[in-house]
Amino acid sequence: MKTRAAVAWEAGQPLTIETIDLDGPKAGEVLVEVMATGICHTDAYTLSGLDSEGKFPAILGHEGAGIVRDVGAGVTSVKPGDHVIPLYTPECRQCKSCLSQRTNLCTAIRATQGQGVMPDGTSRFRCEAVGGTRNTDGVIFHYMGCSTFSNFTVLPEIAVAKVREDAPFDKICYIGCGVTTGIGAVINTAKVWPGANVAVFGLGGIGLNVIQGARMVGADKIVGIDLNNDKRAMAEKFGMTHFINPNEVGADKVVQAVIDLTGGGADFSFDATGNVNVMRQALECCHRGWGESIIIGVAEAGREIATRPFQLVTGRVWKGTAFGGARGRTDVPKIVDWYMDGKINIDDLITHTMPLDEINHGFDLMHEGKSIRSVVVY
Ligand code: NAD
Ligand code: AHE
Ligand code: ZN
């Protein structure tokens, strides 16, 4: 079939809207009509060319919601008409990782996903006409197993979460990454306790969901740190109690500022910037003896984190989280319920919506710090 998609032909270039060819679902796969997709900073990171797994040409996008339109042989858990959220962290329930119940990092299809292809090693996307002038064989790669910047996409059955049908696509698409990552980091990874003091570095689409999660579990002080003062009002609305701008207090004073505000250091801190220097600050502002710092941000290829081992010797803990530790097919439908029951706020974080043709504007708004989440509605 034909579908419209925003194609990333090469690193650092704007996406272009193309009509491309999409093969139907093979065994164990489903065809999904994407109804809406958010634009996450990770899409911008890969487009920048600094993702070690970034492949071009590709169809980016991993924060979507849509409707199953067709299923391949052997698919049993969803059927045409079902509403689903694509999962860049699938849940096969059979691999060593899934069975361990110790991680959400399902390994069933991770290798091919990182290579931009489906589990059989091939892509379902082609763009013969334009491809002839831009690449040799017309193949376009998948991205994070999702490619939600295409109106129609094909996913493995284990990479879709079936969700209720009364939930609006243009809001619940955000649960496909940002909402689940931020809230899940608090609940699943850190297990923040009521009364804990929390520091959140980066008040964007992920960090604000960390703040929302921290408030949900009854955190006491919630300190937000961002270079952009315009993020402050939204963060306060979501539960931030104190704000630090490193440009105003001095980057070298941020750690002490958090320690002072929290009476000795944060019980939990979160990096939602992707900056390795910030990750160090996030660790070192944690309370001696028990403070835990959770890395959410994705850093460019080649970047490394550093700290004095003494920071860990004296009891601080450094952890990371992918998709907030959530098991997609199990947890995502519950998070959709939380939204529909008014337990979490998504609407206010979606500051912009736009048609696919204006997707590059969504990236611009993110880079300019003017949006929290932009959502493309097909
Ligand atoms: P965003 O652009 O919406 O927000 C980033 C925020 O960080 C902005 O408000 C920006 O002003 C702030 N910031 C940048 N540099 C800073 C600094 N030095 N000090 C303080 N604040 C700073 O991005 P997002 O969509 O919220 O994503 C945040 C990060 O999380 C990205 O690195 C993204 O790739 C990553 N991410 C990880 C996962 C995961 O599963 N681990 C999931 C989604 C996103
Ligand atoms: N390809 C990147 C990895 C980027 C990364 O860490 N991605 C997160 C999700 S970010 C969503 O916005 C993730 O799920 N990581 C676990 C995994 O298996 O990829 C790189 O840096 O090489
Ligand atoms: Zn994301």
C-alpha cells in the first residue's frame, strides 16, 4: 500500500513528506494506522546524527497511537479495529529478560530493532521514486521498531499495547514515551517514597512527567533545575516546589543549592537533559548514604559519565531507566486508564498540535524551548 510519511533522508536535514510504499504485515506482525504521534527529544537526537544506532534514510517517531488495520499470520492478541500504542520496548513475555521480572528490557527483537529492520531482517518501507535519486535501493529503515512519523506502519505483535477505545489518540500517544518514561522512572525505577525530596534536571517533556510522578507518590520537596525560566510555570503547576536556573546561580553552585534546599541532599534525583555534566550534578546532589540518581537522558555517541568513586563509596547510587521501567503491554493500558480517570494530566503538556506537513516546525519549537510536547495529528 501507499502511505504518507516524514522521511529523514540524512542526518541534520529537515524531514521531507513523501508518499512511500509499505508492505503488509508478515507473520507475527500488525499493520497500524497511526492517528497521532508526539515528537520526543530522542527523535531529534537521532536526526542530529549523534545516535550510534542512527540509520538513514529512516522514518523516525516512536510516541504514537493508532488503530490496527490488518494482522499477519499467527497474530492472536490484537485484531483489526483495536486501538493500540506502539512500543519501542516490546514485551514478549517469553525471553530471559521478560521472564526474570527484573527488567522491562525485552530482548526478543532488540537486535533487529537497532538495525532499523523488522525481526526477519527486512524493512517494510520503500520509496522507489525518490529513493532512486537519494539512495541506491529505495529501502527506508524503521526506527525504534515504531516509525510513527508514517501514517501507516508495521510492527511486531509484541510491540503494541492494546488500549481502551474511548481514549483520544492525540493525547494518549504521549504515553507511548514521555508520560510513561517520566512517571515510570519515579514509580518503577526509583520507587520514590512519600515524603522523599526529589531533584529533577531538565523540565521538558520527560522531566515534567517525573515531577508529576513525584507529586503523585507524595514527595515532599520537588526541586526543578532548567536553563530556561519559561519552563518554571508549567513545572510549578505539575508539583515543583523549588526552581534553580544554573545560569543564574552558576553551574558549579547547583549541587550545593540542591543540598541546601533539601537539608542534606536529594533522596532521589533524575537527569532528563541527556547532558553528561548534568548527570554528574544529579548524582552529586544526592544525599550521602542513600541518595539515588536515575539517568533518563540519552547522551550523544562518545559521551561518558564521570564522578569521583567516593560519591558511590559514600552510598549514592547511580541507575538508569528506559521507558520508565514499564512493561508495555501490561502497564501502558493502565496508564491510559489513569489519564481517562483524571489521575494524571497530559493535556496541559501538549502545547502544540500540527499536521504532518508541519512536523519540522515541531522540531524547531523543541529546539527553541518553546514547546513541551508537539503532537502530529494525521
Ligand atoms: P526536552 O527538549 O523537552 O527537554 C529537555 C529540557 O532540558 C529542556 O527544558 C532544556 O531547557 C533542559 N536542559 C537542557 N540542558 C540543560 C542543562 N544543562 N541544565 C538544565 N536543564 C537543561 O526533551 P525531552 O523530550 O524531555 O527528553 C529529555 C531527555 O530524555 C532526552 O535526552 C531524551 O532523549 C531522553 N529520553 C529518554 C528516555 C528513556 O527511556 N530513557 C525516554 C524519552 C526521552
Ligand atoms: N540508540 C541509542 C539508544 C537510545 C536509548 O537509550 N533509548 C532509550 C529510549 S529513548 C526514548 O525516547 C531506550 O529505550 N534504551 C534502551 C534500549 O534498548 O535502547 C544509542 O545511544 O545508541
Ligand atoms: Zn521518546
